[in-house]
Amino acid sequence: MTKIDIISGFLGAGKTTFIKKYAKYLIDQGLHIAILENDFGAINVDMMVLEEELGDQCELEMVVGGGDLDCHRRRFKTKLIAMGMQGFDRVLVEPSGVFDMDEFFDTLHEDPLERWYQIGNVITIVDAHLELDMSEHSRYILASEAANAGKILFSKTEGVSESRIEEVTAYINKSLEEFHCSRKIDNIVMAKSWDEFDEDDYKKIENCEYTGAGIE
């Protein structure tokens, strides 16, 4: 079965930057991977550049366009079916910054995808400078992404104090509590500069899996 990871996070959090580093690590392990850009918006030029940089062991696919949630989910499923026939070792999904995680899990549990794909990891990228006065809808999306994460990676940590990381972590925990999730994320946070990640760090990320926690 093909393992599928989702790398979630708000727009501008650093998902594409992380995927470049993570994908290179996976390719160096000899894996043939694909990146699925799953977005309601326009084509992500950064992702197209990324595909060129990573070479033949990485392919880029996109789900692009408007429409309602059901339409978008059908397009997502159709693309995954097509990709399932290509024999990738791992697929990395980068969704829109306003992506509801339920779409990912619900789609992967549908036939025939549940026979072809194994959910690998849920990795959530959080900007260390995250605004701590977000709207209710934004807090819901933040909680949705954090509730299932196997790892939460802080981005843009250069010059950021430990107390700031703790403050943002507490805000995420408060958002989870607001939407009736009892989970705390303190023990899955990585606030190390990505430029300092070593092989052990990437192994932890590659095998972080996910949690089936829910929110209301």
C-alpha cells in the first residue's frame, strides 16, 4: 500500500518549505514520491518549482478549482484514484490553508482508496509568530489540524524565545479545549530550526503517525 502523509497549516506557515526538505529526505531513502497540491485556489507556482528541483523521483499533481466542498472532495478522490495506479511509495498532500481535516480522513476511508492507501502521518506546520487573537473559524481550523497531528513543527523559529513557543502551544491547547477536544499537544511539538534537522529528526517525523482525536 502507498503511505499518504498530509502536511497541514495556515497559508504562509511554511508548508512548501518543509515539504521541500522532507521530500528530499524521503528521496534520499530511495523512495518514489508524489506531492498532491490540494487547493481551492490557483496553481501553486512554488510547488511547480519544487518539482523541478527534486527531479525524477518526485512528481507533482494538483487538485485546483472552485466549487463547493462536495465537488472539491470528488476531485480529490478522483486524483488519488489515478495516482494509486502509479505505484508511488509515498504521497505528500499539501492542502489549502483553510482545509478541514475531516475531508482527508473521510476520503481516504472510501472505497477503493482504503484498499490502496495507508494513512501515514499528519504533520502540522505552525508559524512561531502565529496571531493569538484569531477568529472563531480560524481557531476551529487550527484545532482541526492540531487534533490529529503526529507532530507539530514550528516554523520561523529563528530568534524566537522559548516563552513564545510555550505561549503559542498554550493557545493551540486552548483552541482544542474550545472545540471539546481533550488532547494536549505539548509532547508532539518540535520547535527546532529546520536547517538544523538531522536524520534522527526526520525519522521521528517520518514515523510520527497521527491521532484519531476529534473536535466538535
